[in-house]
Amino acid sequence: MFTTAYEEYALKAFDFDCIDYVMKPYDKTDILSALEKYERRILHTGVDDARRASDNMRGRQLQYRQRLELHRADSTRIVDTQEICYIEYELGSIRVFCNDKFSGCVDKSLSRLYEELNPDIFFKVSRNYIINISQVDRIRPTLKRNKLIQLKAPYQNVRIEVVMESVKVLKGKLL
């Protein structure tokens, strides 16, 4: 959303995928209307698309992490992010599970790690999990409104409970 007193910037703002353009002086109604447009757009595009639009506005070339350093007590291994099946936060640590059954920890928060991963490949399905979208095998109902994500082998026994809103976004990425 852009706001300024100069009309000549209005058209340029929409080149950056602007949601709304509010001219000064503005009042509460103008801001509320712009925020409603924002909410409608986010519900339809999703958080990852909003992040991409924001980066595009800043003129950034998107560069996502290609490799990660995973730590175990006895060693450190460098893995390509494409090898990652899922990432889990548990008891204060972030554990990364690779397709070859190797797992190790990383020294950063789950949110920070998610920001560094390509949103076309990875999706944060809950506060505790990031999954590689290509590793989703099934989505199953639960007794509650939530769903269970079942991953492909070798993690076919891993079940990740996800709220319905995240499932809707995930399905959009899967299709």
C-alpha cells in the first residue's frame, strides 16, 4: 500500500503490485478500505506470494538457500535443500530430516530458516513443521477440523497435524 501527496506516483505504485494507493490527506475510512483490500488479496494469494511481491517491490533478486549445514554430536554434514523431506521444531531445537534418513540440527529458529528456503519447494504447515511440498503423500481427515499430512517414504509413518487454513494453502501449492 502506498500513501503520498503526489498523484504522479500513483501509476508507478501499481507497477509494484500495489494493493491500494491512498492520497494525503487521508482519513480513517480511506485506511480501512485499503486494509480490507489487503485482507482480500492475502486470503487469495497466500503469505508466500505476498513475500514475493514485497521482495519484488524492493527490487531484490530472490536468492534462497541451496545448502544447509546439519550438526550431529559426532559430525557436521552439508546437504542440498532439495534433499530435505521435513523440518521439525521440538524441545528447543530444529531438526532437519533428509530423504536418505539422515537428520541433524541447525543453529537458527524455524521462522528464520523458513525465510531462507524457497517457498515454491517448502511450506511452513504449523509452528513446529516445515515440509518439502514434493514429499506430501496424503492428506487425511482427523476427528477435529484439522487434517493429517502423511509424508512419502522413508517418512511414511510421520503424521503432521495441520489446521484447515494451512491445508487450503498447501493444496494450492500441490496442484
